[in-house]
Amino acid sequence: MSEDTPEARPDRPMREGAVRNITDLARLAGVSPGTVSRALAGKSLVNTKTREKIESLAREHGFRPNQMASGLRRQKTGVIGVVIPLGHDTRQQVSDSFFMTLLGHLADELTRKGYDLMLRRVVPGEDSDWLDRFIRSGMIDGVIVIGQSDQFERIEEVADGFRAMVVWGNHQQGQHHCVVGTDNRLGGRLAAERLIAAGARRIAFLGDTGPMEFAARFAGAQDAAARMGLPDVLPLPTHLSPDRASEEIAQHLAVHLSGHGDAVDGIFAATDTLAALCLTELRALGIAVPDDVRLVGFDDLPIARQTVPPLTTVRQDIAAGARGLVDLLLRRLAGESTESLVLPPELVVRETA
Amino acid sequence: MSEDTPEARPDRPMREGAVRNITDLARLAGVSPGTVSRALAGKSLVNTKTREKIESLAREHGFRPNQMASGLRRQKTGVIGVVIPLGHDTRQQVSDSFFMTLLGHLADELTRKGYDLMLRRVVPGEDSDWLDRFIRSGMIDGVIVIGQSDQFERIEEVADGFRAMVVWGNHQQGQHHCVVGTDNRLGGRLAAERLIAAGARRIAFLGDTGPMEFAARFAGAQDAAARMGLPDVLPLPTHLSPDRASEEIAQHLAVHLSGHGDAVDGIFAATDTLAALCLTELRALGIAVPDDVRLVGFDDLPIARQTVPPLTTVRQDIAAGARGLVDLLLRRLAGESTESLVLPPELVVRETA
DNA sequence: GTGAAAGCGCTAACAC
DNA sequence: GTGTTAGCGCTTTCAC
């Protein structure tokens, strides 16, 4: 792993005298390892002259202190774990645009704060110990959980004994873990209200109602329907992976849009991805949107602007979510106790409702 | 932090199950730390009885060996770095669907092989040292670079002194770094040939030709055009972020599709994302696809199936790419020297050409 | 302002 | 099979 052939780099300023650690550098600089450590860490108690010498030597030899050793000694790693539990729908959750976009913003935000990001995807079913294992690995200072999936209970358990955790997801009355997320119930209400305002009377919810976030969206839609004296919102369960979802959607549409008395005339899709798929199926069936059926999505992903017609949806502010997650986690790391952060959803009216 | 009160240990044998390290556990099990280490590492030289006792004790106390300490000692971390250089287009590259999907597959694949994934996004312009810094951080055993961006030279430099690196990108005659990627030039040729077969005579390439991958796609299209005796492929540069790209596309279309003599009648978009955007703009202008203009994308992302009409495109096998990256990297870690892996693109004909 | 020394938690010789 | 010991590379008192 180290130098395969010692004399392979004759033209480089580091022959076999490679600087492998702080002690090597100390020898070169004629000081003690302690001083090098202090200089490179930017501590104040080092002579400017000495520091400059050490820094230039380090640069010249491309030397950087080993973060593992440093981490071990200081009992902190400078790494934040980000874990995506693939609870309810093993496959596609992963490349799910929403989570991936959130991940991108998290990476930016953590970098800005000087932390590295360790990514782990886990399948809770196969491994009930997923969260503990990560936390106790000794590799991370704290953890951000992206999505509660169906693991609410397990997360709650862990939260009691471990402060350095923040979760993206839905907020529930009296829960123990610190969560950042959109007010899904309100979002669901906004969506349904829009469908109703656009003329829908028989509303369906497209998507799995198992995960907390989705359940809350469903409940919000139900609130709105009830308040208007409309029939209950009809759940149309699907998986998240495009292939299966498309099939399932086609079947649902065949059953519930056949034009008889209580046909569905408004669909609230749990995510924009599902909504886009639904739009494709509706088009295949020759059903006009929004004339025959109104459709509202959730997330406001880029795709929402590109469907035909463009999708009316409920926006989640992903960037703000990422900032919130990181901010709260760092404050917890610093010993503060923090409240959960609930972000307001925003209805974006385009052309499907 | 370190308790210099010697009797701190004997006085509190183990309250609240605080097993902090292998030594604590050893005391509990009545064996030496070395034995615990061996037992937990699954080495063969431990009495079955002893091993079981240690394992059950570890489970009971939720103890896991500290990976940083272990890593430090063994001089390997079990972590692979994944770095996304944001060279040419700082912003949207990130949440670019293609890279994010690749990242998801990488995460799966590395997990299967027992490695953790450390993610870093870097802006090379701000920090010329980005790759060295990561490699020498001591936190990773090897690195996968996602996309050469405009950093080909820098990657080449580093590759000479560091074996444990594999790069996603374009393969170039005689390059030093090990690369996995689609044959972009061939892909470009396939795209252009399809446009021509569909009746196009004046072909444009939509996208920045700076990054290597894109340059190769452009070159491939050019090959095809030249071979058929058609005029040179017209480059229509854009950024990658949807907002700017949409604007730029609109301008390009205004100039080159005005219907006069040499109007463009075939567009090869550097990515599906760009193609989808382009389709939206074409629709807005009332230009029929594929009748007035033929369009081919690249990647075969999920969105390609959902555009209206569905997008003809060139598929990259992302999962195979991820497997290849991981496989090659692990083989290099094991000391093998490896060839680059060039994957075949596949034309997927749908309805835009 | 700098050096010496004691570990952080773990593993791998080397004994026995 | 198991205990003992010597570090991995770094930081941080504590002296001076």
C-alpha cells in the first residue's frame, strides 16, 4: 500500500525520506512532535517563525496529520454520519430524488461547517441494530437520519441515550427525538383544498400510507375532505420504485376512474415522482388533466415543472431543511438542547389542479 | 478527560453498563483484552466457549470495537472516499440525477463489500489540493472520483503516486489513471446516427463540450456526421443547472430553428436532463418532435420514459458502472494492477427520434 | 514557547 | 488458547 517501489519517484522531492507522520516532520524542522502538532493545528502558543517553517515544510512534503489518530486522541472525529433507512420499500427509496437532493445539500452544509460526511444506507429489516451500530462505531461524532421510514420506535429508543442525533421526518406530539421536517399534515391539507377548489369531489391519495410522512399527508387531506363534507379520501397504495408503481397506478386507475357514479376526480400523490408517473398513465388512458381529473403532487422537485401539463404541487424547502438539520445537530454537539424544527409547506399552483 | 485518580476504576465496577472499550469487556469476561479483540474479530484461535461468552457480553452491553482505534492500529480504515469534483459548473452538478444515482449504487456496492463510504464534494477552483488532501487525510483506504470534470490533469498527477484510486469518466489513449465509464464517443455516434436515420441533416449538440465525457460525445456525433457527408455538428453550449439551461436553450432555439435555410433539424443533448428541458422549450415554441426536429438524449434516466413524447436516448448502465468502480478499486487495494473498464452504450429508441 | 511523556482504543507479535 | 507487551500517529498536560 505504501510505496510499491522505493525509488519509483526519483524526480519528486520526497525520496525514501517520505514524511509519514508528525515525528518525521518534527525531525526535519528540528523541533519536537508536540510543537509540530500545535503549529499545524493553528494553536496560538507557537513562535511565528517556527510555525512558518513547519507549515512550509508540511506543504513541501504534502504532509497532513492523520485524522484517525487525531480523532482517537481527541475523542472526536470531525465526521457526521448520514444514514438512510430503507425500511418500507427497499429498492428505489435510494435514488429517490428528494432524498438525494437533500443529501446533496447536507454535503454542502456539512462541508461549510468543516465536517466530513459518512454515508450509510441500511435495510432495517435485515439488521435491527442499524442505528446503534453506526453510532457506536466510533467513526462519527453525530448522526443525521434521513427519513423515519417505518423505524419511528427504534429511533425513539436510541434518542433517549444519545443526544447527537437529528432526524428528517415528521413531527409527532411528544416525541423524544429531534426532528426537522415539513408540516406534512398541513401540506396534505393544502393539496386537498386545492383539488377541491379545482372542482374535485371524490379525492384519492396515491401512495403508501405506512411511512409517517405519508401518513400525515394523507391525514391532512382527510381533514380537508371532512371539513368540506366530502367522502373519505381513498387510499391507493403503491410502491415507490417506478416500475412497480406504474403498474399499480394503472390498476388503480382502471378500477376507480371507470366513469361510474363515485369515480375519483381528484388525486393527491404522495410525491412528485408518483404524480409524474400517474400523469403518464392518465395520458395513456386518454383522461384529461385537470378537466377529468385534478392532480397535485408533493415536494416540488425539478420534474414538477417539466411534466405535461406542469404539475401543481406542495413545495418542501429542501435547502432550508438541510441547513436546519446541520444547524441543530451542531448545536446538540455543543451541548445545547434543541427543539424540533417544523418547516411550512407551500402550495405551488401550476396546471394540473 | 483522563482520570488521574487511580481508584476511579475499582470503586465503580460497572454502573449503568458502561462498557467503553475492549478492556472493560475483558474484565467482565475475565479474560485479557487481546482475547476479546480476537474473539470479536472472528479469528480462529479462540476457544468456542470463551468466544461465545465474550460475544454475548458484547451484545448485552451494546459494545462495538472502536473503528478509529482499530483503523489506526491496522493501518486501514475500512472506508472508501467518494469525491465529486464540481469543476466546470459549480452548482447543479451535485443533484444531477446521473451522479446521484451512481452514488446510490456505489453505496450499495461498497456496503456489500463491507466498506463504509465517505462523501466529499469539492470545488477544485477554490482548492487545488482537493484530491491529495482527501487521500492523505488518513481516513480512507481508497478513493473513487465521480467525474473527471475539468480536472483530468490533476487526477493524472495524483494517479502516479497513488494506486488506490478509480475514476468514473472518459477513457483516453495512454492515460495513467484507472477509469470506468461508458464509451462516450461510441454513444455520441449512435445518437447522431439515429438522428440521421430519422431524417436529420443539420445536427446540433446541446451542452458544454468542456468536460471530457461531453467532449467525447460531441466528437462521436461529429464522426457520424462527417461519415455521412453532413455539415459539422453545431455546438450549443449550456450550463447544467436547469434554470440557466432553460434560458440558454430558448436562446439557442430562437437563433437556430428560425426556419431559414440551414436550420437545425436534429439535436443531440449531452444528458437526458438537458433533453427534457429542451423538449419543454420546443413545446413552448410549438415545434413538433420528431417531425420538425429530432431529439436524442444521453443516460436513460427515469425521466426519459416520462417526457412527452418519450425520449430516445443512449443508455449508460449505471449499476454496472458502480460495480466496476468498486470491483476495480478493491482489486487495486489488494495489489493487483487493473485495466480501465469501458462499458458499451446502448441506443434506446423511443419517440423523439 | 517548547520538550517530554502519557495515553486515546485497539491489534499483533511473541511468549508460555 | 490466552496473556503480555509494544506500539499505530496524534494531542495535551506538565515542566522548564
